[in-house]
Amino acid sequence: DGGITQSPKYLFRKEGQNVTLSCEQNLNHDAMYWYRQDPGQGLRLIYYSQIVNDFQKGDIAEGYSVSREKKESFPLTVTSAQKNPTAFYLCASSLQGTASSGANVLTFGAGSRLTVL
Amino acid sequence: AQSVTQPDIHITVSEGASLELRCNYSYGATPYLFWYVQSPGQGLQLLLKYFSGDTLVQGIKGFEAEFKRSQSSFNLRKPSVHWSDAAEYFCAVVRTGRRALTFGSGTRLQVQP
């Protein structure tokens, strides 16, 4: 079955450490996204990528980095520069093209919960 | 700037009662609007979407939503709530110049027996 796999589901980090969250999709989607979710704040966009080897900053990109070397993969690194990294991180993907073709309809992974100790 | 507002943080309804979750948006053109549902500790699932055409859209799990341009609203409704509908619901809009969605802060629905 096609879908998005995020790993790990739970991750604990000490202050000052970088951590990388994995996101893999087998939906053949061109676009991929990372969102951060905090209680009462909804989802906030960190980074997104519409094509391999290209990505754009979202609303809260500071302290995060991404890469898009393969169509299927869009890993997110939470660096030590991120001041408050404890959150639930969601990866998503979508088709490109027009709205009628399904673009903008996001499919989400199950999320990764990061806790800084 | 475009934004999405969900005025109700938490709503409690009795099982079998009707439901309406509010969503208001600020947008300069015809918006693309979405409703997603999230069970605790899980990802989001698309309930329904509006791009154009009929302003009343049907979704999965018996949900529907109505786009009202005059009120800048896209409220989600269900005529009879089931206990399994307890979850968090997010309204979202496509943001100009980007292909990514902008989400509201969510409404948590609790269903009483």
C-alpha cells in the first residue's frame, strides 16, 4: 500500500545535539512538506520541496535543515540552533500540477514526537 | 497575509447530536479550502476539500462543509455525531505563492455518550 513512513515515532534528544527525522513516501508524489505541531497552535510549515534538489523555507525554518536528494525522501534535521525543538513533527506529500489533478491535497505520515531532555 | 481562524478551541457534543465547526479565512482571491481530522498521536486525514463549483461539498465519514464567500467561512457539519468522531479538526487554505497549506489552530471535539 502506498503511503508515507516517518521514523522514528518517538525520539529523545539532549540539548546541543542535532537529530534527523526520516520521511519516505512511495506515492510517487513530487512535493513534500514538513510541519511542526504544538498544542493550540495548529500546524506550522517548516520547509517544503516541490522537486528533487530544491526546497523552500516555510514560516518557521530557523534551526532546521532539509535535503531532497531523492524523490521518495525528505529528511528533516533539527539542529542545536532550534531553541524549542520539543514538538510533534509531521511529514506530508502531494502531487504537483493543477487543483483538479490533486495538487494541494496533502497525504500525511503518522508523525514523529521529539522530546528534548 | 492569509490566515485561517478556528474560533472554537474545544467543543463537546452528545452522541447523536448535530455538529458544526467554524472556520473563517482571510484571502484575496478564490481560495482552496480543506478540512482535515487528526486522531490523538496520529497524522492528518483529509475529510473534504473545496476548489470551485458547488459551495456545499460532501466528504468522508458523513461530513459536509459549505463555502460562503460573503462570510469568508467554510464551516464543517455533520447531522449526527458518533463517538468515533472525537478527534481534532483542522481547517486549511492554500497560501498564495506557495503550494503548501496554511492551517488553523484546530478544534478539539469531545463526544459525550
